[in-house]
Amino acid sequence: MNRPIRIALTKGRLEEKSVSMFEQLGYDCSSVRNKGRKLILPIPEANLEVVLAKAADVATYVENGVCDLGILGKDTILEMGGTFYEVADLGFGRCRFALAVPQGMDFYAGYHTRCIASKYVNVTKSVFERKNMDVKIVKIEGSVELAPILGLSDAIVDIVETGTTLRENGLMVAEYLTEVSARLIVNIASLKLHKAEIEPLINQIEAFINREGKRDGACKS
Ligand code: PRP
């Protein structure tokens, strides 16, 4: 094999739990823990390399085969689509898509065309297509809660975990949508070409998820 098996992890909210899962599986992740500004971190004794990237880039790297495996949220998979195998629900990073509005607002009152701000324009589009409701969608890159506060939109579609961000910004959930969590994805060609290395790793991760699930009686977020 020319290079180590490469796994792309999502920086930020899923990073700690992903790294901790690998540590609990017995991998020495000290290079990841002490990464500084480095973005490719080797785990030499396991012939693994960890890449840290934004969720959407994790999907792109795995789809294009420059990373063999990836961990990212189902929210990004639903938004981006992508050609890869989604092999496991890791149980952590659980949150829900929600339609949120300013406190006290009745989203469905009146007849005007609603404006919805979201980072997830495709998810938002399909939510309102299912409702057969015509809406205007505005793409916002982050801190989407600002859009209704500033008067740009009537509502937002976003992921909600604890609900703190909504609460602290005078917003409330009007409707919960799909539940999402961290997923393990694999490049289609890698799974064939590097089956001997990748399959045991997937099995190890699946056994870990089952153990965690049994220990807690449910998947942990
Ligand atoms: C996400 C999401 C909300 C927040 C919800 O943002 O977009 O803003 O987390 O979490 P809570 O319900 O626990 O408050 P994230 O922190 O991923 O950053 P972003 O706004 O830059 O996308």
C-alpha cells in the first residue's frame, strides 16, 4: 500500500468525541491531541493518518478518495448528498433539525411568503416541498440565528442540540424535523482496494458503538 489509511474527522463539535472514540479503541492519538496548527496527523503504529477538516470537506475528501474514511454529521450528508458508503451511526453528536422562529411568533399565521434563512438550503427546500409550501430561502454560512433577529428572515432551519443558542437569542422551536448524529463514511473504491485494513477498523468501531449503546441503554450524544 502506498499510503496509510486516511480518516477525515470533522473539526469542532464532533472532534472531541471522534478522537476519544479512537483512544478508547486503543489508538494513540497524541499527535491529534497535540496537533498545533498541523492538519494531517499520523498514528504510525496503526498505519493511520487523521485529517481534520470542515464537515462538507470531509464528505468531499472521502467521495474523491483522498481520504478513505470520514466522520461527519448526518446533517451535512443530508445537505450535500455524496457518493460514498455510510456504514455506521456513531451515536454521538445527536441533535435535531428544527424550524425556529422569534419567541411567540406563529409561523403559519397569515398568507405572505415566508423567508427562511439556513446554512442547509437543500434540507430546507425539501422540508417545505414536503409541506407543499412556497418559501424564499436565504443561504447563511453560520450563526444563522442572526437572520431573524436582524429582520432578514421570518424563521431559520438549523440544527439544535441543547437549545441554548435559540434561547439566548430570543428564538424558539416551531417544529422539530429530522434527528441527526455523527456517521462513519467510507470511500467506495477504498473499501474494495483496502478491505483488509478498512474492514477490521469498521468492525472495531461497530463493536464500540454496540458496547456504548448497551452500557447506556441508548446512544450517547
Ligand atoms: C450550531 C447550530 C446552532 C448551534 C445549536 O452551530 O448552527 O447555532 O450549534 O447548538 P445548541 O442548541 O446546543 O445551542 P455551530 O456551533 O456548529 O456553529 P455555526 O453557527 O458557526 O454553524
